[in-house]
Amino acid sequence: MSVSHVLYSLTPSAGDIIKEQGPFAQYVSDHQWFGSLDTIRTDKMYLLRISHADSMTRAGYPVDIGASKIMVDSGWNYISYLPQTSMLLSTAVASLHPVTDDVIKSQFAFAMYDSSVGWAGNLFTMNPKFGYLLKFSHQDSLVYSSASKRAPVPDMPEPYVRIIQNKPEWMLAINAYQYTMSVVAEIDKTLLPTVNENTIVGIFAGNECRGYTKPVFIDGSNKYQFFLTVYGNKVKEDQLQFRIVTSSTNELAVPVTFSFESDKITGSIKTPFKLSGHPLLVKDGKILPDHFDLSQNYPNPFNPTTRIDFAIPKDGDVKVIIYNIMGEKVRTLVNESKHAGYYSTIWDGRNDHNATVSSGIYLYRMLSGSYSSTKKLMLL
């Protein structure tokens, strides 16, 4: 059936897109979609990017699932869900012959296969109206189980916008992102001695939440693991950081950065990605440093301005002062009480009397409590 015919009940805007694994079509006008995707198939999953909320209605006869075989290739496969009722994942795909580390994911969750425990993860059921991505190690075919004729598993609607109570910075708008990545993670005891069913692991780009999840208990290994779907709008992206919520008031940051890559799978049930290291406290959505630090100015050499970054692990008085090479004070940049956190200040090459100083080498010193650090900079 044509794309324009299947999507006729929508009210799209120019530039809206529907895509399959390779081909796509773009809406132009008058219910017409044009592109390399011209036919909608019942065995495929499709991604639709639309400029506003809408709903779609189709009338017809249910697909005969017993006579409908979905061909699975090695690698990623866009697959539809044909039954009219929800089913447990393991029941729905019972006709497949998975091997360890094969993966199936929706827009919201995923599961990984392990020969010792079967399918495990936070994707528990397959549901009508949802599409799935299946990463398989070999060619196979899928015929959905006729168990769908039994009493259905309750259908749980998935919200596109999620938020953790009392933590507004943990708001996650799933429909704002095009790509996903799957991470099987485990918290090392050196980072957090005790993990329970209420522990939450999330991942952030700055203060933007890119995914979070609660743990799943793996019977075969008798431990908790986190099946985290990470979202992004770039195929590759660096400098993401994990955070952990251990209670309604306690939040930690993991002192390692993480790289996002679309459709990549990091970790497995047997060898999960370890979250370890000395935890950093998070307060009011901001990561707190665990030690004093005075960074090298940037740029250096400079003209006319340079930035100096510094960190304080606890509340207190802070001074950042510029001196000439003779040790004489030139400019006081910071002299105030500050809360624990990361800060920066700018020097514009002027002294305390707002006069431009001559080029050359200068010193800058940070003082806070018993902490003192001095570095050199050069004004051109």
C-alpha cells in the first residue's frame, strides 16, 4: 500500500518525514509523500518525524500472523509487531534462534539474549502499534507466536516525556531525538556499595538528560544490571556523563565521560559496562567537584582577554588575584564567598585602576581556606 494512502488520515506539514531502514519519503502537500520510500509493508517498522502531535486511523482485517513470515538478516532489522494483543517478549519471538548478545529494542527499552538466562532487559513485552529494531548475528525468520490468542499481557502506554519526581533536570523528551544507543551497565561496589530496585542510572550531556532507567535483577548472576537506552541527534557525540540517584535527596555523578554512537551496543549481560571511580556529589542538578582546582588559563598566550576556570569542593571564601613577575598585585578578579562548584573568571589585561597593563608574563593565584595554587600566563 502506498505511503500517501496509509498516512492519509494524518495532517502533516511540509518537511515531515517517514523512513525505513534505508529509503524515506517527505511530505510535500495535498496528502502527497515523495521519496525513495513508496510502499508501506506490514512486516516492517517505520520511523515518523512529524511537526506536531497527531493520530492515525486505519481500517481493515488483521494480518494472518501464522502465515506471515518476517525475514531476519544479520545486523539490524526494522521489524513490525503483527499480533493484535501484547505478549511477553520471549513468547512473541519464540520462533527465532538467537545467540548470546543478540538485541531487540523499541524506542523506549531493550532486551539482550544470553544463552544462560534467555532474554533479559527492561523490554518485557511486545505491543501492538509499536515497531522494533532487532540486531541478529545470523539470518533467520520470525513467525509470531499464536499465543496472542490467549489472554493478553496488559498494554502499558509509554510516555514520550518522562521526569523523576522532584528532579526537574531529569526530564527526558524521547521524541526529541532521532537516534538511540543501548548500554548494559553495572555499578561497581567501589562507587556504590548497595544497589536496590529504586536506584536510578541516567546519562547527561551537560545538564540535558539523555536517558535513565531502574535496574533489572538478573537471576542467573544474582545481581542488578541497568539496561539504559541513550538518546541523541548526532550519529556520534562525546562528553556524556553518568549520574546515579540513590534516594530522593542523594545524587552522584560518575567521574568518567562516555561517547554516544547511534545503534551501538556497549556492555553485555556477561560483561557489563562498569560504572566505577570516586563519586562526585550533585546538588540542585549541578555536579560538585571533589577537590580544589585551578586550571590553566585559555587562551594562553592571549590578547585581549583570557578565561580562568577554578573549582571548590565546599562553600567558602575564594580569591583569584593577578600579580606581575615581581610579585606585585595587579588585579583582583575574585574576592567573595562562593558555594561549592565550578566557576570561571575573565581577565581583560587591565589592572585594578582599569588601565591596560603592558605585555609580558604574569602570575595568577587562587586562595581558598588552606588551599593555594599559582600559575603563569602571558599577555601579548
